[in-house]
Amino acid sequence: MICVQFFARYREALGSDGERFDWDPSLTCLDDLRQRLLARGGVWEVLGEQNLMCARNQELCGLDEPLVDGDEVAFFPTVTGG
């Protein structure tokens, strides 16, 4: 099982703080998972932003990070301050 969490305005746009997916070996990296979510269309297109940040098991990583069964994934926008 993969646990996916959405934070900040992604959570607001998607109307969800996360969901769980049964393990699928075809999801080899975070970008595979992101592409599956993007394929839903509509509000899910927010995850197509270039400045999207992600974490695997609470550690920042890139979209090329490998996925394994039991991982926790988080998607969140970059934060700017002033």
C-alpha cells in the first residue's frame, strides 16, 4: 500500500488531504504515481506544476525517487515568504 498526502493549496484544490493506493509494481518512482493522478484530469492538473515538491517517507526527494510497497508520499507546493 502507498499512502499519499497532499498539503497546503494542493489539499485545498483537491478537496482531500490524501488517499491510499494498493501496491502496483508499475509505479516505479514518484513521477509514475504523479502521472497516474494527473491522468484523472480536472483539479488533479494542479499536480503538474513545475515547482511541485515531494517527499518519500518524510524526506525531501525528486520525482525520480523509487517507490516501494509501504511508502508514504507527500506532494506540496513550494513556499515563498517575504
